[in-house]
Amino acid sequence: MRIKCTIIILFIFINALLAFAQEQSIKENQTIFSNEVYDGEFTYIIGPGDTLEINVWRHPDLRTQAKVRPDGKISFPLIEEIYVCNLTPSVLKKEIVQRISRIIRDPEVTINVIGFESKKYFVLGEVYRPGVYPFEGRVRVLEAISRAAGYKEDTAALKSVIIIKKGYTPNPKAIRVNLWSVINKADISQDVFLEPGDIIFVPKTFIANLNKFIDQFFTKTDPVLQYYLDIYNIREPGVLAR
């Protein structure tokens, strides 16, 4: 009886050790591929080139599709011109309601951004269609790569996809996402939301040192990469919002 109890206790102890080891392994893996998850509420900032659809309930004659001009203004019935650049749709809605309430009682206004031209992101590296893409609201890394016709299965290092944030400023920052984990383990935490101006770089090999990568990224000689860095001059602050 004592032998049987000893075996049971030993079995429980071994299972506990295995569970602990597995937990530590998971923590280490999460540390290696840790990143900043941008899962906050997204607020779109209107800019030149964007197209807005404005509706006033029960007033179909006021329905308007307006493109934001280079001077940051749009035309709208009853208001003539209104400056909308750098406003969010909700702030613009309040502004329009305030102005037309002098003419229409309790107006109900809706604003939708239907054309995204002022905000962009880049997809570079081991993808089939590297380039610049319009930032159309909330978009995750995998979706952005899909829009670039997908990654090259034979060469893409999916465990080390790099997102460069603030790449057009003097202080860019790189984070790593494990896209392999997103695809094979449905780890949605690795499929982070992008922000306007982000640069997605799918490398050929695992990148261990992010700081060194950032230092070398803008001087790489890869013809395709250098083409987009030069043509958009993304080191110049504000260039992506033009």
C-alpha cells in the first residue's frame, strides 16, 4: 500500500514539474516575441485628399460627398466652406450640427470617411507587392501584408516581422511581431493594429537586435526598399500626411 501511495505522489510531483516547465517556456516565448499591442480606440484624423460623406437625417438634399482640398477645407450646403483638416469625424459632426442648427431644428448629422488618401502605411521586404498603401481605418499587420499580395513563403522570416513606428521622424521605433504564431496558433496578440505612417518590413532572416536594425534600416541598399525610402522621403516629418 505504501509503495502504491509513493508512486502516486511521485506521479503528481512529476506532472507538477512538467506543468511548471511548460508555463516557464510559454513565458520565455512571450518575452522573446513581446510587442506593444495597439488595441485602443482608433480615432481617424481627417486630412487633405480624404473624401467625406455627410448626411443630415430627413434632409436628403443636404447629402454631400466632399473631398478635402489642399487648403484643408470642404464645401457644404448652408455653411459654404468649413475647415476640416486635423479634425476627427466626431468633432466635425459637432461643428456642422452647431452651424446648421441655426437653420434646421435639432439636426442629426452623420459623417463617414469613404476615401482615405491623407494617411498611408508601407509594406516592404519579402512580399509580392511592396509599396505604399492607403490607411483605411483599423488594419492589422496580417491584413496589411495580404493587401501587398501576401508574403513569400520560401523566404519570409515570419517569426521576425518588424513594425517601424514614427519612421518619418528623427526617433523611429521598431517592434517585432511573430506572424508565424498568428497564422499557425491563432495568436491574435501578435497581429497588432497599425497606425498611419507605420512601416512593415518582412525580412529574409530573423532579426535579433532591433536597435541595430533601426540604425541600418534607412541605409540599406536593397533596390526596392531604397526606391520607396527615397521616393517618399519618409525621414522628413509630416511627409506621409501630404
